[in-house]
Amino acid sequence: MTRGFLDWLGRILMLALAGLVTLSIIGSIAAIPSESIETRMGLETQPPTADRPPLPESEPEAAAPQPEPTRQPAAPRGVLSDPGAPAASAPSEAARWLEAITYALLALVGLAALASLFLWRGLREQRRIADALEALAARS
């Protein structure tokens, strides 16, 4: 009875660890800041400002871009917002890289745990085979 339960428990643990590793790898890839990859690979989403043609002289209002009105996110109910306080900004690039590295390390730990479970199950099966062969040899 305990042998069947341990087999079942091992299979469930391996399934859970495989899911953890898969999601960690996906999370690590998704957390990589895309701006830094594009600049490191030499890809640019916008052409440099030096290559842009000059604006015609007849349209002086087109030369000065109009500032767009900024909208601050609404504060949750019951929370007083300070209009002079800066809005929450996006996480920095270093924080995004730390998040990606954390997911990658979590995936590596999951792979190590999964490998140890495979090793444990393999050794257990070899022990069962050795016990069966020993019992067969004792009979003859």
C-alpha cells in the first residue's frame, strides 16, 4: 500500500515540478526588458534624429510639438492623493533584469529537484529488481 502511495506521490511531485519549471522559463523570458535587447542587437525602432529631413520653413507651428496633457491614474476610494506627488513610474531596467534572473534561478532549482526525483525513482526500481533477483537466487 505504501509503495503505491509513494509512486503516486512521486508522479504528482514530478508533474508539479515540471509545471513550475515551464512557467519559470516562460516568466524569465517575459521579464527580460525588450528595450535593452533591441539596443544591444543594434535594432532601433525609430530612425535616429540626424537622418530625419528638416521641417519646411513655412510651418513654424509644426516645429514646436504641442505637449500632450498627462493623466494621472485615479486614486482608489478612501485614499487621499497628493497632486504634487510624482506618479508611480514603470520598474527600472535593473529591477526587470533581477526579476528575469529570479525566474531563471527558480527554473534551475526546479530542474535540480526534478532530476533528484528521477534519480530517486530509478534507484528505487533498481533496488526492487535486485531484491527480486536475490529472492529468485535464494529459491534455487
